[in-house]
Amino acid sequence: MTQAEIKLCSLLLQEHFGEIVEKIGVHLIRTGSQPLRVIAHDTGTSLDQVKKALCVLIQHNLVIYQVHKRGVVEYEAQCSRVLRMLRYPRYIYTAKTLYSDTGELIVEELLLNGKMTMSAVVKKVADRLTETMEDGKTMDYAEVSNTFVRLADTHFVQRCPFVPATENSDPGPPPPAPTLVINEKDMYLVPKLSLIGKGKRRRSSDEDATGEPKAKRPKHTADNKEPIPDDGIYWQANLDRFHQHFRDQGIVSAVANRMDQTSSEIVRTMLRMSEITTPSNAPFTQPLSSNEIFRSLPVGYNISKQVLDQYLTLLADDPLEFVGKSGDSGGGMYVINLHKALGSLATATLESVVQERFGSRCARIFRLVLQKKHLEQKQVEDFAMIPAKEAKDMLYKMLSENFISLQEIPKTPDHAPSRTFYLYTVNILSAARMLLHRCYKSIANLIERRQFETKENKRLLEKSQRVEAIIASMQATGAEEAQLQEIEEMITAPERQQLETLKRNVNKLDASEIQVDETIFLLESYIESTMKRQ
Amino acid sequence: MAGNKGRGRAAYTFNIEAVGFSRGEKLPDVVLKPPPLFPDTDYKPVPLRTGEGEDYMLALKQELRETMKRMPYFMETPEEKQDIERYSKRYMKVYKEEWIPDWRRLPREMMPTKKCKKAGPKSKKAKVTGQGTSLTNPADVLKKIEELEKRGDGEKSDEENEEKEGSKEKSKEGDDDEEDDAAEQEEYDEEEQEEENDYINSYFEDGDDFGADSDDNMDEATY
């Protein structure tokens, strides 16, 4: 784990779970797998708090445990899973586009709580949806259940490994920790539940009016003693499936940018057909025949078979090699080269970064070296048609930032510099890694700056929140316009200006985080796909 | 060697012209400090993407941040005691729902130890009797011996119930320190309670042995 990753994990954990969990989590990420007492001793926190923190982290799938010999249980943190927390808004938004509000809320609840039983999810989501509906309408549990089943069928949510029901045949003491198991076919099996009911609206105004102090309310709601029918069966969001979806989206939009809408639709159809048959980390999809593709095109598209064939030929001949032809039976067998597609996307990202950082002439040199693989200094100047001095300057700038690397080819065994060829080359994998590292640093900087800005203006923010609360309560009890006006004037005009600026800055920083995360996703997918092939 | 032209004169081992400098002496100055922290960039960054999806995700992100702070998983750091306790603080506390994890899925050492006062000596007893095969290291053994020496005579009868609970829930290693502390605290309390009244505890419990033991009690007057 690089320092940049650890710093980013630390910021994320602190924002989402507080300082104590952050301390434990970062310690585990730094030092690897450790037992409970060592963690408590090294971090200097009390055992009780370490236990609570570990419970929270395990609940959210950020830490796993393993029983080692002599009954010692060791805990290990999953750094990459912590970094996924940046992507939660994107997961939830994707669920919204695919399964509308119900699906969005289901995925949101699962991400916020780590793991939940199906009945708990359905109940919570129904309650939340009922809140937003008009008075008198409620959301039925059946509808939420249906959406849940659909999410499970398309593998967007999956079952967590569970404790196997042992018959306790061994007379020894029970193991210090349960071993959780799950097999492939059970992962998406929805238990047969008959969840009948409707969402409840939380009538907060009535309860407040009776004058009960707020402390009493949680006790009422936690009071249901009904047995849970699917006890022990927990569900979690399947992040890999979301990643597969993002990757498909990326490929389709790349094709749309490069060619046209119809070709992107064809590629989207091909990807949809391969969702179930191809594992997510395969280098290319299963071959699909042109006839099959024609049959599976979306209903609205009425292009003739011949036009489809022409498009497919065009796609297969494209130098980017997103689509490849693997045979001629069935009207032509076509595959999508997933690995090559990811490589192209990563390369495009690198080129774009070089262009934005160093200028378009540098970008030209970069693309040239990419294309020709190895070039000498003189050849670069000739091919790029850029004067020698400038070409050298640009090459050295890119070299110093590690976008380009040097390959030495000695002519003599003593590697004398005057008798060695120095060739410039681009190693895409290492450049992608370098860029990924910079992305982690960028996001860490963005988060720090946002926290700094918020802290600077903390007093002002609190004041504005108080004023808003006062206005809201006054409006609820019916107040005159003049009184509201007076309260609003408690915040002076320059303060309002300051608040506006703060809001704009925080929004910009947040939006930047989300968009840097998209780059991170691309680069990580490419690196992962490359590593799997080696 | 053959490459050594001109003794004492600097000679480059490579062709200087290949790097871009002519044979004159106009090499740039050596930079003696690290590069600046915020260097000037020639090219300004591209503006962010805007759109419906981006706006929605932004709102989601900010909402999630707020929601996470109110969830029971967010562990608040206990604040240091302030000089004056503000009256309003009592009413501004956000009441969070208590979250109980599913203990069946977690290692046994994760369960919290019961911190009630009477639990100390009970757990000691459970540890000593029930779990003779526990993994001990020398420090723990010494501590245990110390505790046993310090412990008083009588066990109150109403604490028997808690012993059973204690032995079920506690695990071997994870609770050593906690139990020691709890036990020490508990014993201190017992001693305090003993000091508050002049009666010795054994006076009431050992009803049958009253006559026999009275010779051993130092407070009784001896004739």
C-alpha cells in the first residue's frame, strides 16, 4: 500500500466513521494482519473501543478475520475496498437509472449499512418511499420486494457468506470465530419470503406535540419482537457487477464518440448478450454470430441485416480493435476485445493528461512514441517535425514526469554512454500506475482542502443552520412575513456572500472528487486486466 | 586509458551534443533547492463536466456524508470534559439508534465484557475453574496469583446468578486486562463498602458458625 493510498483511506474512514475507526483501520492497513490485543496495544486505544471499531469495519466488509493456529484470530484490512467508498454516489446513481427510485434506495441502504437481511431492507425502503409520497399513499412491501428480486437476478446484490449450520458433533470448545462459507449457486438465491405490509410514515409532528423528550422515541421503534423469517441471510451490494456495468458503459460511449450512435447500440447489444455468459475478467467475450446480434437488437432499431453486417465489418476493421472477427459461421462470429478496449481507454486517458499538462506538441510526440514503440532522439525530431531544441525540451519534461521512459541498448559490453543507443519508449502499464498514484494524491488533496474550507467557516455555517432551523419552525407554526424577514436579516449581506462562495467551492471540490474517481476506475480496471493476463 | 584526454580537465563521458548542448560552457545553473510547492502551470485545467447526472451525484455525495454522521456506525470521540457543563448541551445531543451486530458472524472475542460491578470476581472464578486449558503467558499467571491472594473470603449469594452469565459470555484471552481492572475496581468498592459500616460481612452470613468463629474476630472483646 503506497503512502498516498493510506492517506486517502485515512481521510475516507475519518469522514465516514469517525476518528477511532480511522485509527484502527489505518493501523491495520499499514501493518497487515494482526490479532486483537496487538492492535489495542499498538494503537493505544482501549480494548472495548477496538472491539467496537472492528465490529463496524467487519460489518462494512472493510476488514476480514481469519483463525490461525492456536486459536488466534487475526484481522486484516482491505485497502482497495476502503477506496471504493469514493464511488458510492456512482453506484447509487447507476441503480437509479436502471431500477428507478426503489432500486436506488435499496442499493443506498445496503451500502450505508454494509450488510442487511432482505426483510430489513424492504421495510426500511418502503418507509422511506412512503415519506416522500403524498399524504394518504403508502408503498407496498411487494413492490419493493420485486425490485429486490430483480436486483438479485441481475447480480447487482449478492448474499454474504454465512455461518454454516453445524450439528455440533465435535465435543471440543466452539471455535473462536465462525468460518463463513458461500457457494456460487447460492449467491443470488432469494429466500421465499412473504413480506406483507406497507410503509409507515413517521409522524414526527404528533410525537413532538405530546412533549415526550426525544430520548424515549428510539425505544418505541426498537420494540418489535416479531421473529425475522430470513434471519442470518445477509445481502450486500455486488460491487464487481457495478464495475462491469461501468466498463461496458465506457466502451459503448467510446464507440459512440469514435463512430456513431448505431455502432454504439450494436456494441451495447453485444455486451448485454455476453453479460451472463462471460466472466467479468475475461479478455474477450464469447463469440456471437451476426444472426444472433440481429435478433437481439433493441426493438426500436430497424436496420436491415445487410446494414448490420456492414457496421460489424467496419467495427472489426477499426484500428482500435474493440470488436474482432473470430470466424465466419452464422454470418460472421464477432467478439468484443475487452482487454484491448480497456487498454485503449487507458491510453486515451494518458494522452489526454499529457495534452492538458504539457500542450498539444508534447501530445503529438507522446502519440508518436506510442505508435512507433521505440524511437531515438533524432528520429523523434524528424517524425514529429518539431525543431530539435524544443523536441528535446519536451521529451525531457515528459521523461522527468515518468510518462516516457528510456531504454538503453549498449553497443559494447562496457555500456559506455557514447556507444549506447538511448531509445524513448512508453510503457503503458507503468505510466498508468504512475497516473493512478497521482490520482490518489489528487483526491486526498481535494478532500483535505474541502475539510479546511469547511472548518474555516464553521462558525458561519453553524449560524446559518440555526437561522434556517428557526425559520423552518416559525413557518411551521405560522408566522408573518415581517417576522421571517427579520430573522433572515440576522445573516448580513457579506456573510451571505461568504456562504455563497463557500458553497460554490465545496461543490466544485466534491464534483472534482467524483470525476477523478472515474479516471481511477478506468486505470484500475486496465491494470487489473493486464495483471490477470500475465 | 585511451579516453583520458588532458589530465585534470573535465571531459564528458558521452557525446554532449546528443543531449542538446553545444561544446561551449553555457550549461544552465545547478538548482540547489527542491522544486516549488505550487509551481505555475502553463495550461489551466479543463472545466468540470456538468449535467443532470453529475448534479445528482453531487447532491447524493453530500447527503451521504451527512447521513453517515448520523448512523450508529459513526463512533464519536469522547470529548474532553469542558470546564463548565453547558445546560444546552443536554438538549442538543443527537440520539442515535443503538446498533447490535450479529454475534454469530463475529469472532467470540468481539463480544463486549459486561462492565457491571458484580461481574469482576465471578469472571475470575469462571476463568479459574472452567478453563484450565486456557493459553496463559507468565504475566497473566502472576496477575492471577495476585488476584487470588487479594480476594476476600465470602462471595455474596445473590452473585451466583451472574457467575453463570459471566462464564458463558467471556472468552479466554481477550478479556484478561479488562477483568483484572474490573476486579480491582470491584474489590476496592467492596472494601469501601466494608469501611462504611462497622459490621463485618461474615457476621451475617456465617450464621451457623457464629459461635465458633467469634474467637477469631479481633474486634470482639476478649476476656
